[in-house]
Amino acid sequence: MKRLLLLSLIVSIFLFFSLKPVKAETDFEMYLSDFYQKQDRASKILKAIEIDLKDGSRDNVCLRQKEAARFGIEATESLIKAFEINGSRSEIDNLQAGLSKWKELRDYC
């Protein structure tokens, strides 16, 4: 039950913040675009897992959860780099906390 709640929370957060990727021209835009693409992939995987769990299927849940976490970690790391390039240091602590949650999700299985 904890896993389903955690997955639902993460999916909700990413769906709330989902935006279309931008065409990268600068390093900042490149990292931002990478974030959006990987975040979208992680969100789709987690949504599929959530649907499968609701339907009672547990096929490859752990493997897909680790894959989603990998994309989430890479996405968050790209966003941290983008904020560092942009000089926005105030949000980096929050992003580090989010990165820890992704790592926790990856290591949960």
C-alpha cells in the first residue's frame, strides 16, 4: 500500500509540473529540455505501473519502477544543472530532496 501511495504521489507531482520540452539552444535550455523529456518518460512508466497495480497485475513492477526512477534521477540531475547555470541556487535544496526520493524509489525494490 505504501508503494502505491508513493507512486501515486510522484505521478501526481510530475503530471502537475509537466510541460512540453523546449528546443535547446543554450546549455541551460539543453538541460531543461533533457529534464522535460526524462521526466515525461518516468511519469509515463509510473502511470502504467499504477494502472497495472490497480488492475491486480504485478508483472515486472520492480523492474519498471527502477527504470522510472533512473529517468527521474537523470531528469532531476539535469534540472539541478539548469538551475546552477541560471544562478537559481534557492531551489537546489528542494531538488536535492526530490533526488533523494527518486533514489529511495529505485532502491525500494
